[in-house]
Amino acid sequence: MTRIGCATDIDRLGTVLGVWAHPDDEAYLSGGLMALARDRGARVVCVTATRGELGTERPDVWPPARLAAARTHELAECLAILGVHEHHWLGHTDGRCSAVPPAQAVARLCDIIECVRPDTVLTFGPDGITGHADHRTVSAWTTAAFERAAPPGARLLYATFAERRAARWAPLNERLGIFPPGLPVLTPERLLAVDVELDAGTADRKVRALAAQRTQTAELMALVGLERFTAWVGDESFVDAATSRVEATTGAHAARATAGAAGSTRARAAADTATTSRAAAGTAHQGGEEPTTTAASA
């Protein structure tokens, strides 16, 4: 595991490409990592699939066109705070990524990967963090494009939650109603590929970047309080996609062996669950809209 304890550890990541579904996904899940990488002079490129035009509980105040324009400006401000100056919009409709022909979406990402030649690609895992359908679709696109076009030695990292931090934040997450049943998927420390605990300066910078996306974060930050919000977003964790798939397969095989030995219907069900692993958890939530008052990705 690469534990990011100081800025020099970032150098191991090389050129970083992040692929996300909506404005603010990138900041919640990798804002600190991006800021640290840019401070070290690394190239960081961000890709956003949609403009997040459905991200409101008040469509009368924020009709899609108006919200899309606002979030476009907010993301530019956010990325500037993080020092990221390379950004690509994919131009898809919020909540409708699953309707995009996969071949078309993957080909576009292949073009970007071939141009950027990243050493590290960041995106959602198959669970989509919150189970959001757009998140899970973007994960599938990025995984397929990475497998087709990534340069030798590149790594694909899925954003995840470290298991050891779950107890601290479970009450707040439950209060905010961010996750449907079965989520978030928690990753034990032994499986983490990258783990970032932000220093105070970087955490403050990440919060300022998130605050720039005010249509999504202003109410939430006021509700939680600045100090607690800063602590809440103060770490970032990733699991290696290849390791994640191996663990899922190993778990499925172990469960099937148990099922065969015991003849247990329950064990056979566990095998099926292990096979789908993180993706199965994501199917619990199909919503295409992200509320203004909760974090879209954290």
C-alpha cells in the first residue's frame, strides 16, 4: 500500500487521470490527492461525464439549464483551487449515463487515455460509492477503456472507504442519508492501494474547493459545521482494480467450496454474492438525481 504520509509519496503516482460522473465527485473523492500531486509538479487531468443538472431538490429554483451553467462555473473554480488546469467534459445527460451506447463512451475515454498516457487512473468502483447509476456506469466505462488503452505499468484505482474509519463516520452518514442499505463498501487496510490522510493545509484547500461548488455543498457545510466537515472529507482511499477483482473471485471460490462441503443453501447464496462483490451492492440504488443537501460522493 502507498500510504501518503508526505508530499514525496505522491511522486509514485506519476501522471494522474481522474474520471468522474458529476461535478464535485472529483473533489470529494480525490481533491486532496490532486492538490498534492499538482504541488509536486505532476500532471493531473480530470474528466467529468455530466454537468450535474439534476443535482437539486428544488428544480423550480434550479431548472436543469440554469444548474448546469452554475455547476460548470463552480467546477472550474474548484479545479483552479486544486491547481488542476486540464479538464474534459464528456457531455452526457445527468442521470442518463446508462443510456449512452457503451462503445461510444468507452471509445471517447480511450482517446483521452491514449492522449494523456496516465500512470494512475482514478474512478469509482463498480459499487459507485453511493450506488448512483451514473457512478457505476462511469466505473464500467473507465475500466473497459483502461483495459483497452492504458500504457504498460499503469494502475487503475477505485475510490473506496477504509474499513477502519467506518465507526467514526457511520452516525453522520446515516443522519445525512447518503448511502442506501449495503453501502458504502468498506475496504480492509490490507487491500488499500493508496491511503491519504490529509495534512491540515491540504484538507483546508480541499474544503475550499468543495465550498466553490456551493450549489451542492453550502447547505451541507452549514448543517455539519466547518470543523466536522473538514474532518469528514480529510482522508481518501483507493483499492487497486486488479486486486479487487482477484479478491472477489477468491471470495466466490471459497464460498462455493463451503457450499459444496456443507450442502448449505445459505453458503451457495454467499458464493453468488461474492461473485458480484462490489457491483452487487451498487444495485440497491438506481436514482439519477443527487440532492443538494447531501454529499454526492462522500
